[in-house]
Amino acid sequence: MEKTKIEWTDSTWNPVTGCCHKCPYCYARNIARRFSGGGVLKYGARAVLNDPVIIDGKRAAYPYGFKPTFHRYRLKEYRESKGRNIFVCSMADLFGAWVPDCWIQEVFDECLAAPQHNYIFLTKNPARYIQLAKAGKLPQYNNFWYGSSVTGPHDEYSWFDEKYHWFLSVEPLLENLGEMSETALKPEWIIIGAETGRRAGKVVPAPEWIESIVNQCRKYKIPVFMKDSLADIWPHSLICEYPEELRKEDKAE
């Protein structure tokens, strides 16, 4: 069970960690390196842990660094908790091409066993959602929210079925997102954020890029949530809206 500084959710839950996308702006890779337990254990392409790894007397959160790892012992962390919005796998891409279907299914099964929560998923590989849906393996419930993570107009984020909750996380915003198609299915929520950290070449989004997204959200009646990273960029008060189903009142303990 993890508290979080991620503004748009109540908690994060990481039964799977690690990623192979190698995004240059990735914050999670540095966190995994920092909390690897003093060193990264050797393993194959993927690791499965039924129990925590203890290094120097302490539980190592990421004993294999940022290598894809299934921490099966974490599955029941929220089983008995009060209902809340949970960002699933903030330290991984659960729907990356390297993640086995069986890992995803075990995570889904646990979500179904604790229906008091809203589960918020996010991936840079939304085609995996579509594959799972066509195979009848993508849960279709009001408390399951499937997000596409994009940084600009060239990232894949199209969606295909209005029976599922779908949203966009535009973070970090690296270029003008452009105009949404008039005829395409629209996301139910858009989150916007800037790149954080001190990476050389870090992109600071232009206010007009943000304004373009906000104007489209107003046009299509889409709630928009601005992360704190935009505070020094956006010249107005930050907008922090939620879809009705995800409103935070009475969800967090």
C-alpha cells in the first residue's frame, strides 16, 4: 500500500515493476535504481517474486532494478482497504509487449476481488488494450479506466470502443498535441503535465500548447487535470477536474 505524490490519484499499487520502453524522460527508472537495495540482482529477461527479496536486512523494492518484475506477494495489498482511486503499476508499463498475459490476468483478477476501488491503468502501448479486448480479456466495468500515455501528436492513442472508460495522460507534453478528430471517439479525461527533473535538453511546453488542449476539452466537454509541474508555465490557476466516477470525495482514507 503506497501513498503517492501523484496529484490525480489517491494511491499507487505496483504488483509489476520495470519497463523496456527506455524513454529518456522516465522518472521511474531512476527511482528503481535508487531503491534497488544497494545493487541489482542478476536474472533473465523477466523476474517473478512470490516473496519479497531481503538485502542487508531490508526489503528491496526493486531488487532487479528496472527489469520487468512480477511481485506476486503485493497482489492483495488493497484487498481490505477503503475504496479509493488506485493508479496501477506507476513503476511499470503493465501492457508493454514484454509483459505476459498471465501477469496481466492475475492483476485483473485481484482488481475484480476488490471492487470497492477505481483502477486506473496507463500504457504507451494501447494496442495491447485492443488485443486483450478482442480476446475477451479486458475487464469492462465502470471502475476500470484505461489510459494512453502520449507526449505529442505522433504517439499512438486512438481508442476503439465506447464500452470502456478511456483517458489520455499527456505527460510530459513535448510538443503541440494538435487537434482531435471531429469524428473519433473522445477520451473521457485528459491529464496534462510537464517534464520534471534536470535532464539535459528538457522540453518546457509552451503555454499555447496547453491552451489548445484546454480549449478542445471545453469544446468536447472533457474534464482536464493539470499537474503541479505546469504551475510555472500556465499563466492561470491550475485546472484540476475529474470525471464524475473518479471524484475523490469520500474515496481516500
